Amino acid sequence: MDRKANMAAELALLLGLSTLWGASYTFIKIGVETIPPVTLIAARTLIAGAILVAILHLRGLRLPTNRQVWVRFLFQACLNSVVPFTLIAWAEQTTGAGLATILNSTSPIFAFLLTAMVTRHEAVTNRKLFGVIAGLVGICLIVGVEALGGVGHELRAQLAIGAATICYAGAAIFGKNFRGLDPTMPAAGSLICGAAILTPISLIVDRPWILVPSANSVLALLALSVFSTALAFVIYFRLVQTLGSVGTTAQAYLRVPIGVTIGVLFLGETLSSTVWIGLACVVAGVIAMTLPGRKQG
């Protein structure tokens, strides 16, 4: 019973992470209307990192002082924030938030392939393979062929999102290296490293002191930093340890039905006739990728 309760809690966190990161594409789209991509992401990592450092301080915890740990924080930052955040923000200047969400939802496939072909740090089972395929089929049914009509029209932007997706898959695998640390620590450490890389570039390239961002862009930046980054990263690093790399990337599939639901409720969008079948496939895929295997014996 305890095992079922724990699994329900982890799946609830997975759903929460999907919602937080699903909303991030809209926040980014609003943010880059008046804030250049590098400055937006530099501010995102700086604000989120500062929040998490403050939380650690309030909890009486200190970041590690070991140099090797900080090297891992730096590498994680490049995979999980610096490169993908910036690529997506740049791409969303010309690509819609919905299409960005769809293109970025394929990270479980790359995580599965990297695990199967390179790292082999998790068991690659037929059940996980079924989950990857079911989730992808579900995405296709939910968005419909017409939703992918924009693919190819802004090829460079879409390739940038694809590269970001591969980074996310690698980050989910590399994140296993922080086992034993409180999830807030790698979240804070990697964001601090990201801010240290991006802030000087922002100062040189964008000269942010001359920018006049709109109120909507500033509010979007704050929401992006607090909810879709600081809170989301803490949940993310916990799930990497409990659900594994492939299981955690399953949240990418959940972003699409969540985005569809938000569109229906707040934007008056309509659902395609196949959306409920697609949603069932997505749920089946996520369950297959996240349920723990049966213990032998």
C-alpha cells in the first residue's frame, strides 16, 4: 500500500512538473516580445537561482564546496538551462508556443535512445519502449496533422528546438549523478552556474539597462523564474532519482494534453475528434515509462 501511495505521489509531482514546464512556453513567448532571448534567460536563471539559494539558507543547508560537484553543476547547467533555454527563447521569436511545446515533447525518445545505445544506466525494457511509442502516437493524435502545418516554415528555429530537446534528454541522464544530494542543491547550483555564464553575455550583447520591457513581459519573466524554473527544478531533480531518466522525461508527453486543455479553457480552442484517443495513449505511455518493475524473488 505504501508503495502505491509513494508512486501516486511521484506521478502527481510528474503532472505538476508537466504543468509548470508546459506553461513556460507561453511565458517565454510573452517575454521575448520585449526582452531579448539571452537577457530573458540570464534573468530567469539568476532570479530562480537566487530564490533557491535563499530557500537553502532558510532550511539551514549549504551548497557543496567540493570542486568536482561544481564541475558537474556546470555541465548540468549547460545541458538543462544555458543551451536549451536560450535556443527555445530564440526560436520562439518566430515559432509559436504551441508548436514549440509539440517539438520539445520528443525528449523521452532521445532519453530512451541515449540510455539504450550509450549510457545503459537503466534497464531498457519492452515496457519502456511501448511507453515511448504510445506517447508519440498519442501526441500525433492530439495535435492532429494540421497542427504540424508550421513545421518546416521556420526550419532554423525548429532545428534549435530539436537541439534543445536532445539537451534535455542528456540532462535527465546526467542528473542521476546527484544522487544523495537534496534536490534543491543541484537545482540551485546548476542555475547559479547558468546565470554566471549568461549574465556577462547579456551585458555585452543586449545592454539590458537600455531595454524598456513591457509589464506583460516582466510578469511573464517572474512567473517563468519562480514557478517554471525554481519550483520546477526542485521537482525535476527529485523525480530523476525516483522515476529515473526515461520516466522523468515522460512529463514532456504530458505537456501537450495540458496545453490543449489550457487552450480549451482559456483560449476557446476546439478539440480534434481524435484527442481523447490520443490522451489515452499518452497516459498509457507515461504509466509504462514510470511504473517500477516487479521485484524478483
